[in-house]
Amino acid sequence: MLGTKSLFAGLVLSVVAGSSIAEAAQPNHSCTDRTSALTHLAKKYSEAPVAIGLASNGGVVEVLTDSAGSTWSIIITMPDGMACIVASGEHWEPLQPIRTVSRI
């Protein structure tokens, strides 16, 4: 069964994967190696990964948030190890799981 954060992360990953994710992975001031990106987000915002997924272009997309839910970030790490912040914000709020009726 999917957790609340997993459901929201799935939605976010769908949106990110459907957008121009390749543009976000281009080198710019928001890109660095994954370890440095995670260290920076942990030190500055106390954020840690809460969801992860594989994008169709081979990148790994991660959603990070702090334990209080006051900040969040989405990064994509490309196969070469370059990680870019593609979105960030405040007021992370997990959603209640949507229950679907299975059809037989």
C-alpha cells in the first residue's frame, strides 16, 4: 500500500517526468554532484529524501523535505552523477491516500 508521501511524490514525479526534465539537467548554477546536493539540502534546510523514482530519460528523481514539512526540494540526478534542483518550495503537505476500487 502506498504511503501518503509516496502518493504525492508519484504525482510530482509524473509531472516532472512529463515536463522538460532534460532542460533541468543542463549544467547551471543549481547543478552539482549528487552527494554535494544532498549535503547542501541537509545542512541548509534539514531536508532528506522521502521519495525516489526513475525518469524515462534515465535520470533519478528525488523528492526531499524536512521533518516538519516546512521546505521541500526536487532533484534529478543524471547517469553521469550530475544532480540539479528542478523545484523547491515551502509548506510541504502530504495528501491522504486516494482509495480506488479495483475492477475485476
